[in-house]
Amino acid sequence: MLKSIFYPTTQTAFVWISALYLIFLLIIGKADAMTILFVYFVETLIIGVFNALKMYKTIAFRKKEDGKISFVLIPFFIFHYGFFVAIQSIFGFALFGMEATNFIKEPFHIIENYGLIFQLEGIQYALPAIVFNHLGNFFFDFIKNKKYTKFEAHEIMFKPYVRIIIQQFVVILSFFFIAFGNAGLIAALILIALRLCIDLGLNAIKEDSEILDYLSSKLANQKASKEEIKKQLLNFTE
């Protein structure tokens, strides 16, 4: 089962390349630990953009099929997702604004703080790795495998939250090691390794996979059948 998670495949190639590229940047000194940390923090915005694109593709397909589907769900998603990101950003900036960082002063200045992050040294090298990962997933998994035919837009709309909660927990935990533990490089490598494991684990939960069958069997109960659990897992880990 572990082999099916960690063994590189076409589907996970972008995850591996992204992680290895970030490690390479650390080794050659083009990005430091704090830059890697903030790149993963900013990933929340990138996830939202690609989720909106997935919703658009799904709605466009459904609209072509029956002509009754509206694109109104997309601005609704942008509104509630934007509100969620704003709240978690304030919380994150409040932590990052401690004495360990010297450029974040006021956590409520969300746009200004993100602007400062995008000016960090090395961010221009590290950020493309995250975009590349999601871009590859969008085209070679979501589009190529025609996942837009398997889900409704309202199902995709709430998909990012599980991944983001896990992601931000790892980022915040890593922040304390980087900022206060005097182990910046090691903490950054651990952060990349943890994110790699999480992304590979989520990618391993796919149709007809051994892991999906195992998890759905364990989680199935009187309220939800095995097939219903499978669809929920596929949706939340897509």
C-alpha cells in the first residue's frame, strides 16, 4: 500500500518535481526557510484560483448537457472562500508578526502583507513550483481524466477546505521551528517532506485504488454506504 502512495507516477510527477525543486533552491541558497514557509502559506490563494477554474469547467460541461446550469456559484465561491482566506490570513499574520519576523507589522493589513510576501528574496524562484504543481494537476488529472463529468459544481465548491486546514496547520507548526528553533534549513526540509507526504497521500485516494477501497470500507456505516464514502473521499481529496 505504501508503494502505491510514494511510487512516482504520471499523476504524482508534478508533486515530486515541485518538492525536489524547492529542496534544490534551499541547497543552492536561492530561497531560505522563511521563503519556503510563506510560499506554502500563499498556496491558499493558488488553490482558490484553480478550484474556481475547476468549477467553471464543470459548470460549462453541465450547461452544454442540459442548458440549465448557471455560473452564479463561482462568485459565491469567491466570496465565501475569500472570507475564509481573509480570516486565516489575519490569524497567520498575527503569528508571523511576532518578533521572529520583521516585515509584518499589522495582521489586519491583509493586502499589504501579501504584497510584502511577494517581495521576499527568492519568492520569484519558489512560487512557480507551487503554481506548476497545481497547473499540472489541473490539466493532467482533472481535465485529462474528465473529472468535470463526475462531480457537480456545488460539490467542488467546498473541496479546498480540508486540504487548506491540513496545509495551514503544517505551515504554522513549521513556523515555530523555523522562527524560534534555530533550525531553519532542517525545519524547511521537514516542511517540504511533510507537504510531499500529504500531497502524495491525497493523490493516492483515486478511483479503483487500493487505498480508496480500504478507507471507504473502514469509514462505511449505517448512515453512509461504501460507495457514498468513496465519492466523498474522491471529492475532498480531488
